[in-house]
Amino acid sequence: MTRFVTVMQGCDNFCSFCVVPIVRGREISRPSVEVLDEVRDLATKGVREITLIGQNVNSYGNGMPAS
């Protein structure tokens, strides 16, 4: 069984061809603790493969406080 886990939403790039920043807003990363809790919960339910997704995952964590 596979599932997708969203790690961030939105985008800050404002490319000329893209409406994501307007429609979905600025980038917001989910706290890693929250993501890990969701992944652990899915694993206990038998999920064997998890894909982390977001509009621009290369920017995950930007603007978050250092832990």
C-alpha cells in the first residue's frame, strides 16, 4: 500500500506561467514532527511506501525556526 504525505503547500516563485502562488498562497512548510507523526501513523496502518509531496519541496523548511 502506498500513500502521499504533503510536507508543504504554496509557492513563493511567482513564475510568469504559473498561478500556484495566487491560488494556493505563499509557501508554508509543515513542522517535521507533524509530518513524522503522520508517517508513523500510516506505517502502523500497513502503508509500506510513502511519497513526500509539495509544490516546491526543494524549499521545504525555508522560513521555519531552526530546531
